[in-house]
Amino acid sequence: MIDTNSLPEWTTFLRPVDAVFEAAKDKTQRLAARWEGVSGAPVFTVAGRYTLRGWTEWTQGFQIGNALLIHEATKDPWFLEFGRDKTLRLMAPHLSHEGVHDHGFNNISTYGNLLRMATEGSLEASSWEIEFYRLALKVSGAVQASRWTALPEGLGYIHSFNGPHSLFADTIRSLRSLAAAHLLGHALMSEQDTKVNLLGRLLAHAETTARYNVYFGAGRDIWDISGRVAHESIFNIQSGVYRCPSSQQGYSPFSTWTRGLAWILLGYAEELEFLAQVPAEEFENLGFPYYQTKTEALKRFLKTAMAVADFHIENSPTDGVPYWDTGAPNLHRLGAYLDRPADPFNQQEPVDSSAAAISAQGLLRLGLYLSDLEKGAGDRYLAAATKTAETLFSEPYLSRNPEHEGLLLHAVYHYPNGWDAAPGEDRIPRGESCMWGDYHLLELAQCLSRLARGSRPQRFFDILQREIARSMPHG
């Protein structure tokens, strides 16, 4: 169980987060120089060098987003120039890519960060440049929303790249592309000029995910433990009937792949921030049967986020770094592994530091949300978040080796497929990095840097709320 006994002063993170960004500067520039001219996005490292391997090009935005976050932290103009240039040159295909559920990863990390930075004043941008970023986010949200499988009774979901039958847990964080487009006044136009409300589609996807990918201890099956997450839900697309849980990257459908849980945790926590920006009257005419009011939606999102957060805290080692799956077959050989820090060098099962980085930001945002409602209500989650951050911002997880291109060590990509580099005879992945792990470590560092300097973490939807005044009225 994650140690939640103490909540440090935010100022204690000043030096650690600065060290994270300093380490990231050299690695990002070295990779950029070596990767120039390579077709495709870097995904994860092998022997310390980033390589290509992916089902889709879902990591391009993280590489570029890393540079933008580094510029914000260090004010080094090279990183802004790189981020702007590569967004313009490489990201356009991702805006109109109708074959993936990854818009909220690729496009929020690039166009979204650039719009946020321009609005906050950390980069100078002309009105036309700002309009370019706004238009990109509108297109991205609408294209993501068009990848839709409708279910009976008003439910439905943005289906994964596996096809119309497949709902991934991952998509709940990528769902923010719909939120961004909605706040910018956009809608999806369909056949016969049918206008699809992006808020309604977001709520339907979120309810479907909560209902089928998240467990609440209600006796759904004999492994229905509150907060457990199924990576994938499978549906009969002819009848709309739910068939079964599944998993692409976890050990089994009836255990919890911890990065899938991490996407759920951060996704719902951030979508709570989004809902806070939506006027209550927008819920009245949606025709969505499950959330008649804004209050009902907030209650459902909060219940889901808290259930998953509690499960994560209780099923992770004391330092906040989970093993790759809570049901991994050799965990029992580690003894009382939940009562001590994770061991990335063990010879039984790999840890996943990228799941830790994603979860830590989710815990942080959830804790702050609850603390705003009632003093002290979020302390357990804030303590778990800071404990995890302390672990990841130091060795053996933070890479200070200039010859290693990764920033966050001991990440796992696809252990069942054998895609991860395993340097020893035990064939356990360790010592490598992934692009989403590096990016989310920097997002976590940025959140804590702002708290340490007396402000709130970057809240993307707060920025877009200011942008609404620049948008056309909602139709």
C-alpha cells in the first residue's frame, strides 16, 4: 500500500523538479538530433536508445510535447522553436486521423500546450497563430468523436483501433480532445447536417467506460473488486450487448493492468476539472438519460475516480510504483511486496514507472479537487501523489546518464507481446524508458513546480474557458 502518512510542503519539490527538467533538456536535444529525418515516432528504448515500435503513431505528440514543457520550465528558446516547428511539420496527419483513439494524447500535447502557453503568456503568438491552434483542437475533437459505436439507451463509446467492438480504458484520458473542442464552441457535423454535441458524446463515453471498464464491488462477477479496471470491454456491435472484459497489454481480463488503471484515474480526475467549466444549463437539453444535471455527472465522475484511486493506493508498493499488473502470475514469489518499496531489479515481475507517473498526476488532481470541496478531504490522495513523485524524481527511476535517451527508467510497454527489452537471463524488462512515461513525468513535474511556487497546476480547461470568449457561440 502506498505510504500516505505524510504530506510534505510543496516547496520541498522546488529543487527536484528543476533537476528533472535539467536532465530532460540534454536528452531531448540529443534525441532530436539523432531522430531528424527518421520516419515515424520514437516509442521506447532498447539499450538506452529510442526505437520504433507501435500499433499506431500515438507517441509523436509526446516527443514534441516534452520540448514544450521544458521550454515552459527553463525558458530555453531552442525547445519552443523545436516544438512549434515540429507541430507544424509533423502533426497535421494526426488531426484528421480517423483510425485511432489517440487524439487527446497527440494533439493536446502539441497544439493544446501551444494554445495554453499562448493564453497564459509564456509564448508570444499572433492572433492568427492562436486561431491555428484553436482550429486544430476543434478538428481533432470532432474527428475523435466520429469514431463512434452507438449502444442502446443512449450509451456509446469511441472505439479503439481494434475496431468497433472494442472500448479501451486508455481513451478516457484521450477523451479530453472532445472536451477541448466543446469548450471552443465546436460540434461534429454528420449526415444530413446532423449536429452532434461533443459534450453529450463525452458523457456517453464516460458513463459507458465507468459501467463496463471499472468495477465497483457490486457483484458483477466473482472478481468484482471496487476500483479494479478492465483494459478492454468487448461488445456485440449488431445488438449492442456487452459481452466480456478483455486485455491487450495486461495479464488477464480479470486482473488489473496498472497503466490501464492509470489512464482511468488521470482521465476522470481531469474531466472533473472540465465539468467544472461547463455551465449547468448545457446539461438540460442533451437528451442523455444518465446525467440529467451537472451535479449528477460530477458525482458519477468523482465516484469513479475515487474508487480507482483507492484500489491503486491499496494495490501498489509503499513508494507508489506499481508492478505491471495486479494479477501478474509471479507476484506471490515476491512475498509481502505491497509492504515495501517496489524492486525494479527483481527477477519475477517488472514494475511500470510510466503507470506511476500517470497515476501520480491523477492522484494530485483528484486530491486538489476534493480539497477545494472540503479542507483535508483530498489529503490521502495528495500524500500518495507526492510519495510517488518523490520516488520517480530520484534514482533508480530518474535517469541522469547522458548516454541513455530516456528520462524515466523501468517502464513497460507490452510485456505479453515481448516487446520490451529485457537485459538479463530472467527476461524481466528493466532499465528502459518510453515516450509517454517521459512526457507524463514532465507533466507531473510541471504540476508540482507550480504548487511549489505558490500557484495551481496547469488546468487545461481553465485556459480554454478564457478562450470561449474568442469562440463563436455554441450551436
